[in-house]
Amino acid sequence: MFVDAAGSANVSPLNTLTAFVTAMVALSVAAERVTETIKQWAAQQLGKLSPPRSAAATQVVAMLSGIFVTAMSGQNPINVPGFSAYAWTSLHDWASWIFGGILVSGGSAFWNHILDILQAKKVQKESAADQQLPQGETIAS
């Protein structure tokens, strides 16, 4: 369930999905920064590997960075029941962090593209709702 800034619950699937993707974009950006930092530190070692092994090593670093950033954020990105932030011995937390971290490692460009699609869908939905109102009538706020 998504709770907006005013504190009211809004269970719209589109709003819930938008909140999820927004969190994933933020986590992806952070994970990309961690990955790039590690790649700079390990550039010499990665340069010794063949291109396929270097790409595989970079992907493993990206996944581990995603898991690390997700765990450090204290968030439950995939809404695992029984989650408790920073409960390092909880299987629920680790499941959320591992699966969320792997999703985060896909990169912020991927999540930004999905967010753009969701925002376009929301605008389209609002436009359709506005067209259904009788002429001159507005929705009371």
C-alpha cells in the first residue's frame, strides 16, 4: 500500500508501482556509483582478464553492490512479509535484500525507462478521466 505525503492511503496499483520503481531508480543510482568506484579500484586486475571474464566479474560486482546498497538503505524493496530493517539475522531481510539487490543491479537506465512509461500511463489515465467530465465541471479538491 502506498501512503502519500498527506498520510492518506492510496491503493491504486499504478501509484504503488510508481512508488516501487522510484525506489528502485534511487537504489540503482547508488549501486551504480558503488560499482564504478569498485571498478576504478580494481581496474588493473580487471584489465588482466579476458573480455568475457571481465564483463562477468563486473556483473558480479554490480549484483553485490546492489545487494549492499539495498541492505544499507534499510528498505524492503520487494515487500517481503516479516521484514524488519537492519535485522541482520532475519531470513526475510536477506531475501528482500538479495532479490531487491539483483533487481537494482539492472541499472538506473532500465528503471528510469519503466518510470517514464508509468508516468505516461498516469497522464493518459488522468486525461481520459478529464474528458469524461461534463463541459465546465471540475473535480473538487
